[in-house]
Amino acid sequence: MKKRVSKALKMIQDKYSSGNILLVTHSVVIKVLLAIFKELPIEKIWEPPFIYDTSLTVVEMVNDTAQIVLEGDLTHRQDK
């Protein structure tokens, strides 16, 4: 799975070198993307934080360096 996610990420980065990109995917893919950005081994993907359904994660890419701005945010789901 990590190879497939890495390949897709590379394709997206090559095709869209600037601007905003929205990826909508499952929690496990998000955890794999975060492991790639954090340069963590795949064995660490189940470590906290847990990525809940509909959570928001924002990553800014600058010169092929990922900066995680928001990770697993759920504030939009709070009762009003």
C-alpha cells in the first residue's frame, strides 16, 4: 500500500506543481501519507493520533518538503 500511495503522491506532485489540491480518502491512506511526510516506517502508522472519519488534515508542500499544518482535526463536527 505504501508503494501505491507513494506512486500516486509523486504523480500528483509532478502534475500539479502549484496551487491547492484536495484529496479525499480513507483514514488508512491518510495515515500512510502522514508516515511518508514524517519519514516514519510503515510500522508506525497505527500510532496516535487516530484519524477519524471526516477529519481534516492539511499539508503544505514547499520545495518537496511537507509541513503538516493540521492533523486529524474534528472541530467542524462539534455540536453547535
